Amino acid sequence: MPLVSMKMRRGRPKTLSDPYHDFTEDGIREILSTPDDRFEWHHYQSVLGPFLPAGTYDESVYFLPGAFDFILRHDDDALDLITALVWFASEYSDRLADDGLLDAVRHNLLACFQHWTAHFVVIHFDEEGCRKKGWGLKHFDYVYNIEAVCEGSCDLVRFETHRDLAESFFASLADFGDDPIKAAWFLECARSRGDVRFPPRHPSIQNLLANDHLLHGAAKLVLAKLVPDEKSPTYWTDTFEVLGL
């Protein structure tokens, strides 16, 4: 699901008014003097928010297409940027609609989640790897992009305006059919309910992730198509144990 273009009515701002008085003059100057192709996640976070953005909607909306492009090109920075995108899209939903941008923004938010879940990659640390990290563990596994998926979906529910996108995203995982990647993500999101970063606590999503029929169906598909080629020797065993499968 590629991004859709956003036809902007406003050009790049020459000033940022710092409406919440949260930035220094040097900080504002540094943002404005940084070319678009040198923007990092923290620049986008500064202009888009959440909560204390450096500019008003009229000043900051110019940077929204670049932020979407950036987050899909930099998975390692997604966790730091997704809240800014969801907040801006939620806080200024009416303004985005007036500018003819809201449909594109909603599409692009969903495109982020589909991008993060297009592949299923388990990062495994054995006992030696854990020791080097300073962890007192025998092993540790995590699924690449799971934190961005959980954080972003929780933001959609927390800021409420686009909660339906979170619901439709998890429904799409639950509708895994014969797709083992979707099934794996469904199981991982269900497993993550006990983690520090977890899927939204909204009842409709929690009930879906706790659906015993769906969990067993996803496990059967994963056992047949993913587990035989999984490089981590521990991830699926641990996951099935946590889920009682």
C-alpha cells in the first residue's frame, strides 16, 4: 500500500511562531535553515508535535508529506515519529479536511502499519548476546517494528479521531486467510498484550486478539509455513506458551 500524494496549498514557511513558547530562537532558526532533504525525525517532531509544536497548523502542514515519506524510509526512527503524525492528523482533522488532505492522510497512516507488517522478522539474542547487552537473560526475542505498531495503534485510539483505523488494521490481521505473515503478526500482537508496549486496550481490539478460534487458526498456519524456516530457536515456542497454544 504505497503513500498517496498530498497536494499542498501552502509553501515552506519562512517563520515558525512557536505558539506554545517551547523553543529557543536558535532552535527555530535551526529548523528553518535545515533543507527538506536533511530533515531528521526530530525536525518533523518539532514542527508537527505532539502537544507543543513549533508552528501553527498553517505553518507546519507543509512538512506533513515529508514526514510520511521519512517514516517509511527509516524504520528505526518510526517509534520516535509516529505519535507526531497521529497527533497532528487528529488535532487538525477538520483543517486537513478543509484543505482536501484528510483522505490522503488517513490512507497514509494506514500505509505505515501495512509497511511495518509486510514482513515478519524475529531478532534473536542468545545468552552471549544478552550478556553483551547487559541483560541477565538466557535469551531474548523481539519482532522488528512491533513497538511502532503498538505505539502507533495506541495513539490512534488515544487521540480518538482516527480510532477506526486501528480497528480496521487489527481486523485486517485477524482476516489472515492463508497468509502466514498476517497470521504471525496477529499472534505477535496478541502476545504483546503483556509487554511494556502493547496493542490498544480498546475492548473491540482486545476481544479480537483474545479470540481463541482465530489464535488457533493462526498458530496452525504459522506452524505449517513459518516455523520450519524460523532462525530463532526460541521465539515461537515462547509465543505459543504465552498464548496457551
